[in-house]
Amino acid sequence: MFGLFTSKLKKIEEKLSFLANEIASIQKNIILYPRENTYKNLHVTKTKELNDLYNELETIKGEEYVDHFIKKLTGNYLASENALSNQEEKLLDKILIEYKVKSKIKV
């Protein structure tokens, strides 16, 4: 039973690491192609998936463990080629906020 629990935990952590890298890459594409909604839609979907996995991990290991894991992922992100500058992050936020407002208006 313990092996199954450890295996599930490892799979969740691997998925989280992969998704974090994938989202970082998507964010770069949103900045490069701000009018392309495909990347924005993908960002929303992948971010929801990431949050669901964080919640699952928190259920299994607790909030403190998740906080530590997020710090580790953040460190990996900041050291990666996908890390955004402060200016890029502000631009990304602006693009995503505008997109969310437009999406809500269409519905």
C-alpha cells in the first residue's frame, strides 16, 4: 500500500513539474503572439490542470509540503530559459487580463 501511495505521489510531482515547464513555454508564446487566442486558451486549461494537481498533492501531503514543492518549482523556473523578465511578466498579465475580460463579455 505504501508503495502505491509513493508511486502516486511521484506521478503527481512529475506531472506538476512538466506542466509548470509547459505553462512557462506557453507564456513566452503569449508574449510573442499576443493576438493568438490558442495560447491563451491553452494557458487557462493548463493552469486549471496545474491547480487541480496542487490540490490533489495538498490532500495527500498537506499545505506545507505543497508550499515547499512550489518553491522548488519556482527555483527551477527562474533558472530556466523560459523565465520571464519583470517587463515581460507585466505584459503577460496585461494580455491575460484583457483576454479574460473579452472572454467574459462573449459569454
